[in-house]
Amino acid sequence: MDKFKVRGGKPLRGRIEIGGAKNSALPCLAATLLTADTVTLHNVPYVRDLITQRRLLEDLGATVLTPELRTHKVTAGNIEVFEAPYHLVKTMRASVLALGPLLGRFGQAKVSLPGGCAIGTRPIDLHLKAFEQLGATVSLESGDVVARAPKGRLVGSVIDFEKVTVTGTENVMMAAALAKGATTIRNAAEEPEIEDLAELMNKMGARIKGAGTSTITIEGVEGLGGAEHTIIPDRIETGTFMVAAAITDGEIEIRSCRPDHLTAVIEKLREAGVEIDELNPSTLLVRRSSAGLVARDVTTEPHPNFPTDMQAQYMALMTQADGESKVIETIFENRFMHASELIRMGADIAISGNTAVVRGKRRLMGAPILASDLRASASLVLAALCADGETVIDRVYHIDRGYETIVRKLRSLGADIERIKEGLVAEVETEV
Ligand code: EPZ
């Protein structure tokens, strides 16, 4: 398994380009299953999860061409298989996004029930209940979810989600697009990735209104066609590099981003002593304020509030802030795995239930540490960049799932970081 070796203490300075949003590219690639025509997606990030998603589409029978690294031309013309196999689902839960389009277009779908992951049990009960409300029969057969539309076609309905679920909202949008009649989703997720998926699907001929709000309506149509679409920038990569500028006391110009997708993060970081200039609608200039970082509490909540995917990165920043801050995680039940590794580096963090109390302005010392999940890995890299001495982070395959060429981007900003290849050469040459 690859490792990162980081020697901290260098302020990061320079400019970087933000890549396409992993959590938009994943549902958008799934949506290509809704038509036999070719769908072309641009700005697809070159990260492990998207390589897995591409494999899944090809396993189902779709043709995927990549005329250039970040452009995927998908033609799901001759889908003969309606099953997402366990060996793919176990590496990437987002494979469940195949359920909606397969059920919607073919009236059948079989997906291995995803296990939990480091951050929580991650059930999909709300997805399955929604499919039943759309007229599907859903059963569990030796670890696989088997869904069928008895009459071959789903029927529109009103779906009232008891909890906000991002991929649940996306799965229902895709299933309902070809259903008979209209579907309304209430308590829908409002993330920018939902709007991006709706924009792609409407280009394909779907009739979706209200994406980005808590109520989405989908008018079922007879069929969908091809389209061309550019994936939105990754707001979590953007937030991660904003923290990188502040935690290393450097200055980074962040290009090709969407500040309007990050208002809660920008607001919180400004409160905590980070200076953020919006140079234009797609560029941010970020540095620590001369007054220094101050401890500020944060609570993670569904969009448009502070995103859970930025919680770990923010906690790393709070170890360097003056004072005590509370980091409250309300979305996942076990998303503090990074805390124990930060403590190994000298951070003062006390966990009680879903609340972490961080006592800041602690000098961090480099140490051998372990990455546990995607965003925890980012948090540990940020901490290593500001720690004294050398840190070796193991199991960095987690970070390769969602951050494209992160070592190259950090080195371009002056970071002293290198990837150590262990054993087999990394399956994906991620530092293209
Ligand atoms: C999406 O996961 C993202 N993944 C996650 O990003 C993100 O952290 C999460 O949304 C929350 O914003 C993708 O978009 C591919 P949820 P998702 O369904 O859809 C519970 C990253 O780091 N729930 O919104 O799986 C669930 O347990 C990843 O890029 C049910 O109980 O999350 C959680 O507590 C990590 N039953 C809460 O709802 C269900 O059927 C929110 O989960 C579905 C969800």
C-alpha cells in the first residue's frame, strides 16, 4: 500500500486548479444508463472511485470511451446485465447509484447490498422504501438487493424522505425519470451535485424541477436521449485547499472553483480567522489573517449548511486555532477516526458522542499515522503539512479515491511531500 512522507512547516504558496466533483461525476455516470444514446461527460476527475464506476458501467455492457483523460463518452446501448456485483460494490458504495437507472429503464436491478464503511453503517433503507413507493418489489437475496417493476415500468408517487439522503435523492430522480406519471420528492437533498445531475438529465430529455431545493418534481417521460455535460468543480477539494492555505500560514489562489457552492464553509473559515478574497466567480485567494486563527464551533448539517465532508479538515485547522472549539458531527455516527491520529501528533482533542472538543494552538509533531477514510486522510495530510518534522501516512489509497494528483498539486505549492510506493505499483497512476 502506498504511503505519503511529509516534512511539515512550509507555508504553501501558489495557485491550483480544482478538478471535477467526484460526488457529481458518480451519479452523472450512473445516469448514462438511462439511454441507449451516447452521453458525453467532461471534467470527470481522474480518481479511483470514477475508475471503479467506469468498470461498473462496462460490466453492465455499456461502452465507455475516454478521448481524453477527463472526458467520458458513454453508450449504454446494449445493456444485458442488470447487476452491480459485490466485488465492485464492496470497494465503492456509490455503486448503489446503478439501482435507480436500471430499475427506471429496464424494470429490474440487482445490486449487492453495500456494507458499511469506516464512517458508519451507511444503510440504503430509504432508497429501497422509495423504490417500493414507485411500485417496485424489493427483496434481499443472499446479500443482493433485487428490485423489479412488476409491470415493467415504475409509477410516479410522492416520496417523503424521513432523513435527507444525497444518493437516495439521486437514485429516486433517476428511477422516476422514465416512470409513468409524476413523482414528487419531499425533504430532498439540496447539494449542488443534485442540481448538476438534474441539469444533465434535463439535457437528456427528463423533466425535473426544483433540484437544489427540498422539493423536487419529476414528470415521467417515454425515453431519454444523449447529451453533453461538464461536471461542476469539487467543492470539497476546494475547501480542503482553503484549509491548506490557512493551516500552513501560506497563500493559495484556487482556480476553477465555485465559491457559491461553499458559502457555509467560507463563512465559518472567515469567522475562524481565514482571509478569503473572491477574485472572480471561479477564483478564491486564501490566507491566514495576520491576527491568527481563532477557535470557532461547527456543526455539520445537510447543504446549504456546513458539509460533513469538510469536518475532518476543519478539525485539523482547529488544532492550530487559539482557544477551544466544539466540532459536532450530525450526519454520520463514526466520523471522528482522524481524531485519534491527530492526537498521536500532539493535538488536544476529547471526544464525547458526536462532539469533539478541540483545545487549540498545539504544536503538532510528525509521527507515523494511519488513514482510515477519504476525508480523514485529507485531514491527516493537512496536519502533517503544519507539523514539526516528518510524518508518514499509511493506507493513502483512501485519499486516491477522491483527490486527483494531490501530491503533485501540493508539491506545486511548495509542500515537502512524496508518495512512497509499496509492493505492487499503484493500480492507478494517480500522479498523472
Ligand atoms: C453522500 O453519501 C456522499 N457520497 C458522501 O460523501 C457524503 O458524506 C454524504 O452524501 C453526506 O453529504 C456521494 O455522494 C457518493 P446520505 P450518501 O445518504 O448519499 C443515513 C465523501 O467523502 N441514511 O446523504 O451515502 C446515512 O446513514 C462521501 O465523498 C439512512 O439512514 O449519504 C447518514 O447518516 C462520504 N438510510 C445520513 O442518512 C438511507 O437509506 C446521510 O446519508 C440513506 C442514508
